[in-house]
Amino acid sequence: MQIEAEAPVTGPPHVQAAGVEIDDVDVSFGSVAALRGVTLSVAPGEIVAVVGPSGCGKSTLLELVCGLLEPDAGEVRAQPAALMPQRDALLPWLSAIDNAGLALRVAGASRAVAREAAHEHFAAFGLEGFERARPAALSGGMRQRVAFLRTLLAGRPILCLDEPFGALDALTRLQMQRWLADALEREPRTVLLVTHDVEEAVVLADRIVLLSPRPGQVLEILDVGLLRPRARGERAVVELRERALEILVADRSDDGAAKRPSS
Amino acid sequence: MTAAIGLLALLGGWEALVRLGGVDPLLLPAPTQILQALWEDRALLAPDLWTTTYEVVLGLAAAVLAGAALAVAMHISPALRRALRPLVIGSQAVPVPVIAPLVILVLGFGLAPKLLLVALVCFFPITINLYDGLRAADPDARRLLSSLQATRWQALRLVEAPAALPAAFTGLKVAAAVAVIGAVFAEWAGAERGLGHALLTANGQLESARAFAATLLLFLLAIALYGACALLERRVVDWTPRGGSGRP
């Protein structure tokens, strides 16, 4: 995949508007508590990974930041983020280029304008020649790249990525992690990245938030502080990964019996 | 291929049965006699075929418009859904042969009662399939559009309606298959032309071969209508395996 240097997709976002403040939020669905007392502050341009077991409320956290949900307690201060859902949510009846331009169409742009805007980035995203292809004809990695382009073209300073590589095979996932790191280097955004893959978090993020199983509470926030690009085999990466896993596993074994049914 | 052979075998057996005196041709004409009547009475049957086709196609079109409007209304507004659903289901509870004479009584012998009856028979499968299709749209796509601050109308136009097209076409095909039944019952209740009317008249005159010829035309009309809908589906729904191409 060729990545070329290019001008940003949109103008530089206003600095304050690009931060995220999550202040002691609680979220419940009926009698089920999804998040409890979560506090998190994301600086503009920072990449924060949210890691935890299934059902710990990671997706709920993203929905708060995207404005899809209101907390039952506490406050979320953020511009509405652009969401990249867990499954790419590409519309099967639209071509790749029309899918990429979806955010612009929703904002009122004509199809031609949206296509032009998307077309500029197809080569850089390794999608050249696939503009007219339907999602069914694209590989998993390509679909994620189309979905990510769509997310970028929404023109928002904050991105919420919900397990973007969860549906990919292990090899493609590694490629895509590197690709995403490069893409974000060229198009810096404030990013909240949800993943269950601790290693992915260490390779991509500036900080890692570790959540407990339901109801999701912040166990710890780790500072990664490593230079990029990072290799999974690097000692520092491996150490941090192990440390994060220890924290996650320790929490489960401590009060797994008392607290909740295993998720 | 096997279907064609089977059909020919059936027709051959039928022909033999009548020719060898196993059955009175007045009751059951041979296939060759039916085809002969079809040819000889073509001046009579052609205008009737046109009339019934007209009734069926217009009635189906009316059903599509009404069905789509109902399905969208029920999908968007829970209040309308509660109000309309019992009526929609109830409309199918009364058998068409019972309703047809009442409709004729009120609306007379013209085209309108026929359209109404065809539409009545056809709109239910269209409505119910489209409604279910709208509800089944990808929830991730809906959340995505919500996060982009899309309006309700945009969500319907960009995600829910296209997602519902496969289901809508299923409903359309079912409706196409039964549309002809509606037209025939309407004509039997009161008409001056049409294949259903021709069938009744031919029976009354003991012209069995002509009656069967009219029936054959009705059968072909139904098949042609269904085929046209299936063809349209293949053109429009080209992103799933049931439609055009798609990766296996």
C-alpha cells in the first residue's frame, strides 16, 4: 500500500474544540449499568485507546462522545465526533467512492461534489481503481480503508473508532495497524480508539485506558510515551503490553466471582 | 429441460385420454382443441386479454403506491402503526368473492371496482414485506447516520429504503402472482368484458374449449406479470446474490 504525503483533508481544527472531556459519567440501560464513574480527558490531537473485555462499555463510551447517547450522570464535553462503527457499515448498494462520500452527502453536498472530494484520496488510501466497486467486491482491509476515509471526510476533529480491525484476519490486521498509524500521522486528529487487542493499543496510542468488565470503570490509564513508528517486537512495547494485560487479568480474578456474570 | 419434458409428457397423456374417449370433451377438452379455440376465437379473446391486463397492471400499480405509503407511514410513526395495522390485517380477512359483489354494487360495472379489488388483493404482501424490510435495515448504518446528524428523511432515503428493496420485491412478486385472481373475481361479480367475463360466458354457452383457452391466457398473464417483476428486481437489486453479480 502506497502512502503519499498530502494536504490535510480539511482545514486545521480549532484547538479547544478538538478535545474531549468525560467527567464522572454513569450510563445504564434499564437495570444494567454499562459505565460507572468514568472520567477521562483527551487533549487535542491525542490518540487514546480504550481497552477492556467484551461488554465493558467501550462502545457505549464512544456513543457518548459521538452524541448518540446522554449520560445518566456526569457530563461529556466534546464536539460531536465522527464514528467508525464496529462493522464497517458500508452500504452494499453504493460504490466505494459513494460510500466514502456519504458524510458529505448527508451534509448536503451533491453526488458529484462528494465523489470529487473522495476521489482525491483514493490513491493515497491504496484504493485506486476501485472507485466503482461495490463493497462485496472489496477485501476486508479495503473495506476498512473506505470506512476510514468516510470517517475522515466527515470533517470532524474528533474520531471514534470502534474496534476498526476486529473483523480482519491477523495478518491484515497488522498491516492495517501500520497503515492507520501512518494515516494519522498525515491527518492528525483527536482519536478515541476502542479495541480489545492490547498490543494494538500499545502500537497506536499515546495513552491507554483500561476498563473493568461491566459496569465499566477505569482501572488505570497508562502513558505509552514511546517514539513512533513502534514495532510489536520492541521490548518497550512488549513490556507495556504485558503490564496492561496483568492489570486487566488481575481485576477479573480478584472480584470476578463476586461482581458480575462473566461477559 | 426436465421440466419441459415433464410438461410435454403430461400434455401428451391428457391428449391421449380425451382422444381415446376416456373423458367427455365437453368437460375436459384436449390440449389441441384448446389451442384451436384459442386461434379461432382470437378476435373475441384478444380485447378481453387487453382489458384484464389493463385491470391487473393498474391495480398492481395502485397497490404499490398505497402499500409503499402505508409501510412508510407505519414505519415512521408508532401512532399510525397502531392505528393502521389492525386495518391492514383486517382487510385480508374477508374473502374476495364475498367483497367483490359489494364493491360492484357501490361502484358499478366500470374499471374502478376492478382496480379496487385488484389493489385490495395486492397491497397486503407489498405493505407487510416493505414494512419488515424497512425495520431490518443495518443498525450500524443507522447509528452512523445518526452520528452524522442526518435527518429522519435522510436516514429513510439513504439507508432504510434501499435496504428494504429486496424485501419489497419479494412482496411485489407475491402480489403479482395473485393480482390476476383479484381481477377475475371482480369480473365475475359484474363485468362486460375481460377474460374472467369471457370464461363465464363460454361456460354458459358450453364452449368448453374457449373457456379453457381463456383460462390459459389468464395463466400466461400471471406468469408474464411475475416474470416482469422478477426481471425488474434483477435490474434494481444488483448488490446481492439474488440480484445481479456479487462475490461468492
